[in-house]
Amino acid sequence: MSRKRQKEKADKAPAEDEVSKNAGLTPNEKLPAQTFDEYQCSGNVKIDFPGLCALLKMKNIPTVSAKQPTSSTTETEGGGREAEVKKKWSNLRDRLRKQMRLEKITKSGAAAGYRCILSTLKAPKPCLQVELENEDPHSAKNLKVSGWKVNEQIARVLQKMLLSLSKLQSLQFWQAGLTDGMVISFMNTISLCSNLRAVTLEENPLPERSYHLLLSEDSVLTHLSLRNNRIGDEDARLIGLALSTTRSANKNLLSLNLAFNSIGDAGATHIAQGLRLNRALLFLSLSNNQIGDSGAAHLAAILGEFALTHEEVVERRKMLLERRQSSSLRVDSDQPADQLSLVASSTALSVSKGDSKGKKKETSKKDEKPAAYKENPKSNKKSADNKVSQSKGGKQGGKEKQLSAQEDKSSTALNEGESLEKVNPLLDQSVQHRDGDLILPGNRTLTSLNLAGNRITEKSLPLFLTSLEMQGEGGGLLRLCLQRNRFPPECECYVKIKQLMALTDPLEKNSSEQTEEEEQGA
């Protein structure tokens, strides 16, 4: 009988397999083995993260904690995890002090008790924190790694998941031990994400100092926090170059937090250089660094009017020439073929006429002058001044001014109809000519500058006051934080700056009141 039953089971097996294929797998059956690359992320971090880690055969997989945002509780910048750790250490210190008061133990006894309590404390387990937008587990809008080291495998898992999180807006790392290679890989992945625009990388010094890559010209980030990363003057130089040069500029970054680093006067000078031609950044924090009067002077200078350097003037002329050539080529390409032939024939006739051509040009120029004067009498007056200076013997100066006047006309013509295009500040119509220099009105895009907790003395304050008064109503800073520097709060110049800022600062309720953000140096 047993042999007969075995034979019947063998005959039924193919039929059952066929049925299972058509009906699908039953709950008791296991999924076929998948590789990491074959895994299709669902967008649910609680499922995807452990699943991907398991495919990489990881041990001690971090847990996933998902929660919905609450309006009543807000986390400080740096994370709730950081606040939780600080609270534990504070409680530990209070326990020791209480024990010393009650038992009157010696310092050595206190140290022994301290070590004993420490041994009982267990390090918190690694946990990937997920903030959801709503009840939907697929609505992750913030991922946060706080206080535990990210290895190469975890980095691979996170990068693979990012592309499936369509609503993700923010990615935060605090004391995560990221390497330069990981940061570069994350940036390449972030560029492919639809909504991820904010990155926090704090208390995470990079061995090869690749911070500037996070705000390169092609970066899509709008908010970047690099607090407490031991960023020095050389790192600040690279960051300044990423903000802008004569040929390139970051056009997306709106806020940059460089607080609690090691940026000195040289670094602040480099960042100020990067702000000369950057017209995207709105908020900059350099609080709690090592900036003195020299660095502060350069930062104050870019807020008011400043003269273009020789390099910037040369680059401006190159760009004007390039754009004139491109516009002329565009006009030529738009003309019909018969019109082009007419232009060619008329050109040949004008060449044969010789001197008559010059006379016609002169008369046409004379006819154009009154119209130009009516439209812009100031520009006409400048050209008249140029002629006077040239007749007095200043040939070189006259040529320079004439060339500058021509640049003004060409830049005005090129900028017309380009309101939707972000024009390089070097080609801006607001460029003025003064005493042989080209003058820019300064960076009026930056609205908030935090320099609290540095080494600025009373010597630099008049420079800030002058720049702020120069900005007037034409845009510019709405908020300037200079608390906790090396000057008395009651000094006259600082009082004037506070009064001036009180008129524009949307957060200023009272001239003597300090906001929580200023006190913390955020």
C-alpha cells in the first residue's frame, strides 16, 4: 500500500505545481531568493530597510522607528536624539551630585560611583528614524540617522531606498561616521530624487574635506547644514568657490549653516568672495567660529557697494562679447533666405559708394541722438562727459569710458526680455561707472547673516552700519546677529545697528529681546 500511495503522490505533484503557478503562492510558502539588485523597493521604509539589509546578510540590523509629525512638539536642529543624550548625561550628573551631598563621599568615591553608573548604562541601539507626512507608511518625508555609524552596507541600502521615496524632503546625519566616498555617492543619488532638497550633516568630520561638493553648481540642494564639522579656512575657501566665481555660481542653495566650526578671518574672507556674485543664498550662519575684524570687514563690504576687480571686469567684457555674438547669430538665422540676399547686395553697393557710406552713418547717428537723449538723458550726459575728457588729452581714460558706455548699452539690450533668466551679476543693469571703476550695488539677496559668538570687536561695527545704510529700501539684510562678540552691547554703533535692524527684522519684537535661535547660535 505504501508504494501505491507514493506513486499516486508522484503523479499528483506536477498537477499541484501547475495549480500553484496559476493560483499564486500560499501564505505558508517562502518567496524565492532575491538578490540585492533585484529587490524592488515599495516605498515603505519599515519593510524595505530590513529586507535590503537581510539580502546583504547583515547582522544586527538597525531598527526602524516611524512616526507622524506633531505640531505641538518640535525638534531642535541637530535632532531629538542629541537632546535625549544630553538629558541622560544631565540626569547622571544630578544623581552623582545628590549622592555626594547625602553620603558626603570623597572625590575618589564619586569617581568610582560615576564609573559604576556608567557601566550600567547601555548604549542605545541603532535606529533609523522616519518621519511620515501622514498615516500612509509610504509617505516618508524625513530620514534621520542619529548617533550611530553608517557602514558601506547601510549606505548602499539607504541609497537604493531614496529613489523609491517620492515624498522625501530631508535627509539628516548626526554623528553618523560618513566618509567622503559615501557623501559623494549620496549626492549622486539625491540629484535623481524628485523632492529631496535638504541635507543635514553635523558632527561628522570628513577625512578628505569634501563639504564643498554638497553645494557645487549642479547641486539641487536648497538647504544645507554643516554644523560642528571642524571646517577650517581651507574648507571655507572651497565652499566660497562653490558659492560663486566669475564663471559659475550655485543657483539653488537658499540656506547654509556653518555654525560651530573653526572658520577664521581667512575663511570668512573666502566666503565673502563667494558671496560677491552669488544671488541665490538667503540665509547664512557663521556663528560660533573664530572670525575677527578682518573677516568681518570683508563680509560687511559685500553687503554695500563694491568695485569690480580687474578679473571681474575682464570676464564681464568677455561675456558681453559672447552674448552679442550669439544674439547676432540668432538674428541672422531668423532671417529668410531672400532677405539675406538683399542684405548681401546692399552691403556690396555700400562698399562701392565709399565715402558716401561714412556720411550716411554720421547723419544717421545725429538723427539718433535726440531720441536717445529723451529716453535716457543720464546716459547721454555720461557720453558727453566722455567726449570732454577725451578732448582734454585723457585718451586712454576716454577710451575706457567709451568702452564702458558701449558695454552699458549692449548689456541693457541683452537684458531686455530676460526677466525669467537668472542673469550673471556682472551683466546686471545696476552696474555703475564711478571714478574709473565699475561699481556693483552689493549682495542684496542675502536676508539673514548670523555672526554671533565670534571675535568681532567694536572696530568692525561702523563697516556694517555703513553697508546697511547703503542698502536702504532696495532689498538686503532683514536680520543681522552680532551677539556674544568682543564689544560691549551698549556701544553706540551697535545700538544704531540694532535700531536699524529692528525696522526690518521680522523676528524682532523688542530691541532688547533675543530670540532662542540667536542665543543658541544656530
